Amino acid sequence: TQVKYPACPNCLVHQGFYNAFQGVEGYVRKNVQTLTALYRDANIWVTGFSLGGALGVLAALDIKEIFGKVNQFYSFGMPRVGN
């Protein structure tokens, strides 16, 4: 089942991956905020394998929307997350 992704008009994402990401998004945001507060020019890299790659896509989109940048994204063996 696909659900709407709120930050992107006409985007749909896999409901299970999105629910899983929502379970960790607060943790991700808090840690990126801490990193950027301590190191203003820090590079932000997002990576993941398999399910971690699927969550990484959603994390990268979230980080880019909130913090304005993601320097690199690498995913290995990732399932399709959305349209």
C-alpha cells in the first residue's frame, strides 16, 4: 500500500517504510540538529543497506527539507520506496 508523502505533491511512498521512518525521524532530526549546531559546515551523508536504504531515502528527503542540505546519499540493495 502506498500513502502520500507530505513534503512532495503527487508523491507516494510505501506505507510500511514510511511508518518505520516515522518511528526514527525524531532521533534522526535531533542528531542532525546536534551535528549542525556543533559543526556548522559539516557534510551530511546518508547511507543504508536494504531496509536501511529505504529508510535512508526518506531520511535524506526529510533532512534536505528541514536542514537544507544532504551532501551525499548512498544506498545498497534498496527496495523501491515510492513512485
